Amino acid sequence: MTQAMQKIQDQFEVQKERCLSCAYCWKELPKVFKSHPVHTYAYVHNQPKTDLEKNLCQKVLETCPAQAIVKIT
């Protein structure tokens, strides 16, 4: 697998139409997730860079109450 392919696989996004804006993701991992300042959904502010951040993102993805966080493949 090339480095570019690995980078794409390690990216996350929030499906805004599913997001409940419950604050779970941005409280758990504020370096990655933020609350949209106008609309009622979260978004990925910065993609995770370290293995720790990637693992935490995966945990947040798996435990998101709305199942609104997805991995880009």
C-alpha cells in the first residue's frame, strides 16, 4: 500500500445529516473534532496525525451516539 493510499484510509468525516451535535466527539478529541459555529453538527477540524489520535478517532467513531462519524475509504 502506498503512503498516499494509507493517508486516505486514515481520514475521518462527520456525516452532518446524521450528527446530533451532542458534543461527544469534540469533548473526547478536540484536536480533531469541532462544533460548527452556525449549524448544529460537528465536523473534522484536523485529520488525526499520530497513531494515538487515529486510535482515539476510531474509538469515537465506534461510540458515536448517532453513528455519524465514518472513515473515508
